[in-house]
Amino acid sequence: MRTFLIFCIFLGSACADYYTATSDLEVLFAAENILVEKFDDYLNKVEQKQTEIKEFLNYVDALQAEMSDPEAYHGNPLNAIVTIRRFVYQWKHDVLEKIFSTQDYDDYKITIANELQQLNITMPTQDDILGAGSGLLRLQETYKLSTSELADGKILDRQTEAELSASDCYEMGRNAHELNQHQYAVEWLLQARSLNQHPENITQVSDLQILELLAPALNRTGNLKLAHMLNSEILKQQPAHEAAIRDNIYYLHEMLRQRHILTAPQEDQGEDGKRSEEKPSKPDKYELYRRTCRGELRPTARQQRNLRCRYTDNNVPFRRLAPFKMELLSEDPFVAYYHNAMHESEMEQLQDVGFGNLKRTRVGQNSTAATSSIRNSKGIWLWYEKNSWLASIYQRLEDITGLSMESGEALQLANYGIGGQYEPHYDYMSSPTNDWKGNRILTALFYINDVDMGGGTAFPYLPLLVNPVKGSVVVWYNMHSSTEKDFRVLHAGCPVLKGSKWICNEWMHEGGQEFRRPCGLAPERTKSAAYEA
């Protein structure tokens, strides 16, 4: 029964979504501590298995000894993906299956099963590997990261302690291939083939395995001749390889067909026989988003000329003694940073509440909300009436915004995982509730930790990048004063390149704001109509 339990933990199909929040990865190291300790003792009694398993355990031991801060360690996406992969493949195939399938040491099985069960964890699965790989590919695409530099542990201009093995790069290439990111698949598989020449890697992948994916990936990128050449290498290594024999016929047929194409495609022509001119298209919001995250798009000097930093009390008597530090980021639409808006003790308590309690965040409204690759994070809703220690934050939000929290939502705490992001979106609801609260009029976003690299909030249409500042809150209106939707405030959470990102969101609604932000009498939709999708 205990053996079955251990295998259920490692082979279970339930996905824990470890790639969506770095905070949950720490429990995997707790599990590893147990496994290293128990199997170290086990190896003393199973000498014939000691040589092949001890090397791997020493490797994990060294990782544990070097890592003083698990959250910072897993903030590096390369470390995070290696940790997940170690559980999905190496612990399962290189340790557990070899031992439990050949030896019957009930005492050790019972001890390990009990301690793992007490941790109440779900082990990472293939879905976590795919999600982590997708996150790393997203970082590559957004920040234009070099595959070879990533494999060497270099992120932009910063060298990290993490390095990927040949099998890690192979896994990245396989994930990219499954996600139809064939150009990245080619790059990662070529990197795996290069690293495979170095025997000091703990885990190795065969050249044949790499070629079996590399050839079709090259074909999907349009490099037919090179795909055929590598497919021929497969046949040299294994002449009876069925897939390679079948693909060889296809490659030869395609090359012959291309050789006999004599006429070029005709240009599109209009009814009058003249070439039709393409209509200018609107800039792609996703490309604008990626360029804003990279810092390629910034507000012009003209847009910034009236922006200032100042102290403000927002007509709150107490704040005349302790004013807010406001940094105006955009005049119209209004976007501003309020610095030192949360105390250190509050930020620590928020993160303590989050650890172990976060669930995959959903996108959408109420009954239609669902998990989505649009947002890679985990979160929890904190209700003010159930958490009295949030009262000071509640009051501070009213003081900062000048609005009533009467119609505000619960505070949402979120942690972003590997390449964690939130694609371009609006915070207002497409179909607001029919009750008195109305639509989301304002967003307040707290940053409650420092992010090493990336993780800013991008406004592609302004264009503006708000980099995370611990303890600060960025505030913007989602609607014009006329209560019409402001399409200019499309925004997104840029992928976390390195580090962990913790935030809190508060959304205030129209209800109760009649005297605090009176509705404008003139329509203002024309200000942002050009940005409407």
C-alpha cells in the first residue's frame, strides 16, 4: 500500500501548476530534503545500487547547500524549470523506479511515504514541464534572449549561477516543438546537440533522440534540405528507423516538387487589373506590448514635460502631516505612482498569508471565469471584513484615490511564476453587474516585493512601462469621468525575467462615488475611440 502511495505521488495525473507561481516551488525542496535523507540511508543497505544513484543525490545535496534563499533561487526561470524537470524525470526514473521495482525494503517505503504524505503536496507533472517551458519561450520572445546565452545561465547582460544540461535543452526543444514554436525548437535542439559533446553533464540525451526532433522542426521552419540531410544521419545511425524511412520519402518528393515549380505566385489584383493596395492596419497590440516591456517604446519628451513628483495630502487632514509621495506618470489618462504606500510589516504578512494558500488565477467574469495562458499566476482573495489587519490598507486606499471603498472588491494577492505575465487586457468589465456597484472605475496595484528583472506593468498605447517598486502602488482610471470606457488604458503585466513578483490588486467601482468623482456632463469617448478594438 505504501509503495502504491509513493508511486501515486510521483505518477499522479493531477497538475499542481507549479510553473504559475514561484512561491509554490519551495515545497518541492522540502520534499527533496526528505528524499535525499531517506535514500542516503537506503543506499547503505543497497550497495549494488549505490554507485549509479549516489552521484545524483550528491548533485541535489550540493544544490540544497548552496541555496540560502529558495524564493530568490527559483526567481531565476532556468533554476525553476530544472527543479520541475528533476522531479518529473530524474527522481522518478533514475531513483524510485530502479529501487522500488527491484528491492522490497518496507521500512524505508513506509517512512518516505509517511513524510511525503505529511507535506500534502502534489508532485509536478508533464503539464508543469510544458508550462515552465512555455514561460521560458515567452521570455525569449518578449525580451529577445539568446538561446545559447540562456543555456549558459546568462540573462540579458547578467550572468547567473544556473546552467542547462544537454537534456534540459532537449526538453526545451521538445516543448517548443509541441507548442508549434519551431524556430525556438531548432535553436534549443541545436544547443542540446552541442552540449551533448560534453560528457561531464550528469544526464545525457542521445544524438539520435535530438535528430528525431530536429529534422522535422527544421522542415516546419522551411529548411527542407537541411531537414533531409539530418534525416539521412538518422538512417546512418539506425537504417531500419521507420519514421526516418517514411520522412525520407516525403523529403525527396517535396524537393522534387519544388524543383519543378516554374511559375511564381501571381500578385493580387483588383477588378480593374491593377495591383490592389493593402490598407494600413492598426499596430498589433501584442507587438506594442512586447516592445514596451523591452523599453523600446517610451513617452516622448513632449508627453513628459508636465510630469512631476510631489507631496500630496488629497485634502485628507491627517495627510497634511504625512503626505503621500506621488509620481505622475501620465496626465491624460491619469496614471500615477504613490511611493511608500505600504509598510514592510504589511508586505511580509501578505506574503505569509499567500504561501501555500494560492490557487491558479482565473480570467473572465464570475461564472465564465477560467484559467488561461493569458495569465500565469496564482492568487487568493482577501476579504476586508474577515481580515481586520487589512483595515489600515483599506483606509489608505481611500486616502490615496479620494474614492469610496464601499463598492470596492476584495483585495487580490497574486504571485507570478516562470515567465509569469498577464497579456494585454482592460480592467473594466465588458458587461458590468446590474447591481448598484456598476463597473470598475479605478485600479490600484501594489508591488509588495522587489523584482530582479522584468515584471513591470506596460501600457502599450501610452506607451508607458511602470517598473516594480516595492511598497509602492500604481493607480489609474479605467473610465472617463463621463463613465465611458477609456480604451487608452490597455495594460499588461510584463513577463518576470528573473526573481519573484508579488502584487496586490484593488478595483473600485462606480457605486458610492457620486460626490467623490462626479460624472462629467460631456461625452469623452472620442478621446480614446481610436484605440477601441
